Amino acid sequence: DSVRRRVRWLSILFGIGVVVAAATGLLLALVLLDYALNLPPVPRVVMLGIALSVLGYSVYRWIVLPLLARLSLGDVAGKLELAFPQFDDRLRSTVDFLGGAVPGSNVMKERVISETATLASRVDLSRAVVAKPAWYSAGSATLAVIGLLAIAALVNPQLRSIALARLLTPFDGAKWPKRVQID
């Protein structure tokens, strides 16, 4: 159960990192495209709708699905046996023996269960769960947000307010300042 909880927590952390990094990238891409092309309101709304659709799909794929996923004890036992070959199919068999009526000798079942318990007491089962991808994802999201905040701090406040106004209220009429003036 503790391995299942840790896997669930790490998969959700991984998903949050992916979604936050994607949202940051989408926000920067929207603002830069709008600034470079000086788009009218309708294309801006279309781009915003596409970005929100991508973000919604990312939330569903990387956060909601792992949150709703049910890992059975048999699945977890199988993954643990892959990580620790010394179990030699005993762990999954123990889960099956304890989970229901499996035909066979009760003495043999009890022996397999006791051997598995002895092996499990000598092995740190939490080592089977690799946390690096989740931490890398969370770190990437943190760096993306810090980068976005740094860019926002370095940009002229007038441009920042125009970008926010054009992003949040596309039909309001905020205009980018002129970059070229032909006299």
C-alpha cells in the first residue's frame, strides 16, 4: 500500500510539473506571437482557445488519469518482482494466496508466504519506485515559472500591461506600441 501511495503521489507530481511547464510555454508563445504578428482580436481568441484546449488535454492526460488510476496489489507485486528478482514470483503468488481461494496445498502456500515475508523484511521495497522523473518534472516547472517571472520583471511595465490586457480581454482594444514610423 505504501508503494502504491508513493507511485500515485509521484505520478501526480510528475503531471503537475508537465502541466505547469506547458502552461508557461504556451503563455510565452501566445504573447510572443501576438507581439510579432500584432494580431486582431479574432485570431487571438482562436489561438487562446487552442492553447486552452492543449492545456486542458494536458491536465486530463498528466494529472486526472494518474489520479483516477487504480493499481491493484497484483500489479504492484509484479513491478516489485521486476525490480527485485530475488522474489522469484513469490510476491505475486503471496498476493494471490492472501487475496482469495487459490487451489493448492495450504502447507505450500504458508511456506511461500513465510519465505516472501522474510525476503520482504530484508529488502527496501521503496527503492523500486524511481522518483527522479517526478523531481525533474517539478524542477523544470519551477525553472519555467522562474524564467517567466524573470522575463516579466525585465520587460517594460507598459508592454507587460498591454500583453496582459490583450491576453485576458482580446476585444478591449489595447494596442502594441508602434515599432516603425514612416514619415
